[in-house]
Amino acid sequence: MESETSKLHQKESSADISCGIITLSDSRKSEKLDLSGKYMAEEIEARYTLKSKMLIPDEKDQLIDSIESMIDDDIDVILTTGGTGLDARDITVETVESLFDKKLDGFGEIFRFKSYEEIGASAVLSRATAGVYKKSLIFSMPGSPNAVKTALEIIIDELPHIVHHAQK
């Protein structure tokens, strides 16, 4: 059920949103193998502007440089996929959360709830996170295509409203 305040904020929000996608993977060496990034790009391009898409290894400095580059390019929403697991090389969550000016706990909470409904107790392994950094939104989700689909179902229609608040 939507609140009247949310409806008002959505009317005040612009759908003119620029997005960037960063896939972190040590195993996917080509865009052709990046099914999650491809799916995200298709969904974003259907509604918003995709200004940048990168495929980088699980390296903290490269992730920070990629985020800073996208912010310098006035990208409103940065979507990352991959690098959220428990392996020693999975650095996405620690890296992005160290940048956040504000964390959006609700994204991870809802993502894990929806994942639990889909895949059961293994959803506790999810470390999906989101936050605001320099007035840009960052959403970090696991690398599987199903996880990306679940995450986008949560946020894609709400992005104008969230961006509106993040940029105030």
C-alpha cells in the first residue's frame, strides 16, 4: 500500500536518471559472459539512461576508481553485481559501505526476504547492500542473474523517488 506522501514525492521526481553498471568478477573475462550485467543493462535502458558499463576484477582500488569516475560523469545510480560473497576476494560490500554517507538498510533487508521466499535459508549468505555516496545511489547485489532480477524488481520502479531524496 502506497502512502500519499510517497505518491507526492514520486510526482515530484524525474524519470531522467543516469545509471552506471559495474560487474566485479575474476572469472568472467568478457562482456559476453556477463549475463547479469547484460540483463541489468537491458532493464535500465528500457526506462532510464545507461551512461557507463564496466567489467572489472574483484579489486578494491579498481572498484573505487570506477565509482569515482561514474560520479564525476554525473551518474545518479551505480549498480554493482558480483563480489558480495564470502570468499576472500569478494570485496564489494566492504568497499562500498566504507564510502557511504548514508546506508539504505531497507534494500538489503527486502532483498534477503525476497530471496528467502525464492531460495530458502541460503538467503542468509546474501550481503546485498545500498547507500548514498556524494548524492549518488549505489546498489550492490550478488552476481547471479536471478539475484540481479530480484534486486531490480525491488528498486527499478522506485529509482526516481529514491534519487529525488538522495539528491536533496
